[in-house]
Amino acid sequence: MTKQILEGVKIADFTWALVGPITTNMFSIFGAEVIKIEGRSRPDSRRIAAPFKDNVPGLNRSANFNTYSLGKKSIALNLANNKGIEIAKRIVKWADVVVENFAGTAMERMGLSYPILKEIKPDIIMLSSSPTGQTGKYPSVRAIGSHLTALSGLQDTAGWPDLEPTGLDSYTDFISPYFNATAILAALDYRRRTGKGQYLDLSQYEDCIHFMAPMILDFTVNHRVNSRLGNKTNNAVPHNAYRCLGDDRWCTIAVFSENEWSSFCDVIGNPSLSNDPRFSTFNNRKENEDELDKIVENWTILRSTEEIMQSMQERGIAAGVVESAEDLVEKDPQIKHRGFFLPIEHPETGVYRAPRSAYILSKATPDVRRAPLLGEHNEYVLKNILSFSDEEIGELLVEGVVE
């Protein structure tokens, strides 16, 4: 088998929920050896998160967990036990990188802070991806993605002008991992050049603020506070999700320039609309946007989403089907062509489909393997990596240190 691009990189993975596991998932599918440290008394919260295969709950049956812990090895340790902490420290000594995404100071309370781990492994790289960072007024704040999306300001931008903000749920969970992975790769390169490790303190809250850039710039320059616009935008019209033929079928269309507007009118079979005084200029179209939306939907409601997208795209107009999960997995021809969803055999759930990386490297094919059963690699880690004897492993099991 071709050597993987991150083969030889060793990660001690203390993460749970989404941000952390998605971060280390990026490394495991490209060859890094990732040891996931969890326990039966306190498993990764994604293991108990729906949806479950066949709607039957189980620690190894969550689609959430099985999607974002691909190819990792699991050791079930009781970290409330001092011996469990000592084993975790031995895994750190083996590792190149430690990753955690607990609330700030959690690792310190467990006796696994960076200064302590640095004594064990002087060149260790440690990344903490906590909700708000390790310092400041709120270093220990407990939060999930929806709270951090609200704090960052993004939640205030989503929704309709006359209604409360729309929940964006765990937006940060799918932003922060990319910042995390980039920081880890930079630290690995730095260590390669200097022999020195370092501590990476990432705030999920601050990661998300980067995506507020246009609103922050507008406020900085114009002292204007962004208002909720629903599906509309200030620089395109029409710009909306339009109802199409079929049950709950929609297509988004965005028209920016005058050339696009002229082409749009041709596509919908109404070229004279481009000269209608209500819509002849961008400002006029904006003033009569609700009326224009009705005209557009009278056209889209008679056609399929795919037909609309194709006819618009052929004329250089941005348009896209509002896809359901079923569309993505079963129907989308682009996703199928690129082999995005890969079938994986799992001992408890049978075959399931997991997404590969969103990027394709010409010199490296991702090795997408199933997620681990809880504690599946206890013996491998303890015996092969840490050199425990069978008798010692038996004692750890009896004492409840290994679960």
C-alpha cells in the first residue's frame, strides 16, 4: 500500500463532541495513528447522539460518531482514576501531538496541562480548542456550537427581518477544525525545523468571528449594524430560494449583474421583463423585489429543480438545487462522480457510507476506515505501544482503570 502523507504522525486524542473529533479525523484518514482516549463511564458525547442505526441506541451505533472518528484506535480509560491518568501520560510520551477540546482549564484540573505534559515529552505539541480560549474573563465557560455562533454575532445575521434570529446550531463545530488542523501542521513543521514543540490555544468563539468579516468591516467603516435579510442580499436581485415542481422542492437563484439579468429574463422566456420600468435597473428591482420574486416563482413552480439549475447555469447565472440528505447521498451526480461517500463495513451497524475528505491530494489517497468500537484497541495500546504485560492488563481491568 502507498505510504500515507501523514504516516508516522502520532496523536493522543482526548477530544469529544464535534470540533475535536473532526480535527483528528482529518489526520487519521491521511495516515496518522490516532489513539482516542475515552471511557465507558464518560464516553464521547457523540456516541450517545442520534441518529442511531435502525433507531437502536448503542455506544457503537451513532452515525455522528462513526462519521467523525474514522480510522482511529480507541482505548477506554477511567480518567477519574489516578492510574488512568498515569496511563494517559504514557500515551502522551508516545505521541507527537495532544489534542483536546474541553472547556478551558479542564486538562489542568485532570493533571494533564501543557507544562506537565511538556515535562513528560519536551517536544510535545498540544492543541486546546476550547469554547473561548484558555485566558481572559471566561476561560472556563461551558458552551456548544450554538452558543458560540450566538456569541460570534453570526446568529444575529440569520433569519427574517421581522422575526427573531434563526438558530444556526453548531456552526463553529465545522469551522474550527480547519483552523485546528492548520495550526497543528504548522507546529509539526516548526518542530521539524527546530526540534521544539509548542502549545496551541485556539478559541472556537474567535474562529467563528472571522466569518463576520463583512459585517465587522461595514460597522468599522460606516457604523452600520447589519440587519437580518432572510434569503435576500444587498448586492443581488433576484436572490432567493424558489419553490419548484414537486413536494418541498426548491432552487436558489442569484442574479448580480445587468448582463445576468438580461440572460435570466431570456431563460424564463420573458425577455421584455428586462425593460419593464419596475425592473429595468438594479435599484428598481430592489424596490420591487417582492413583486419580482412572485414572477420568478410562478415560473419555477412549473419546473424541476434540476432543470432550473441547469438552464440557469448554462447562461452563467448562479443557481443550485436545495438538496436534502437523500439527494446528496443517493442522487447528486457530482458527488457520485467524485466518490465522496464511501461504503464502510461496521461490525454493529453493517455497511454505512462515510464522507471522505473534501479535498483530493494528487499524491495521496485518503485511507478511510471505520470508526472504532469503544475500547476496541485496549489490548493493542496497552501491550503493543505501552508494553504492559498480560498480568498488568488484567489488574487494570479488575481495578476499573481500563473499562
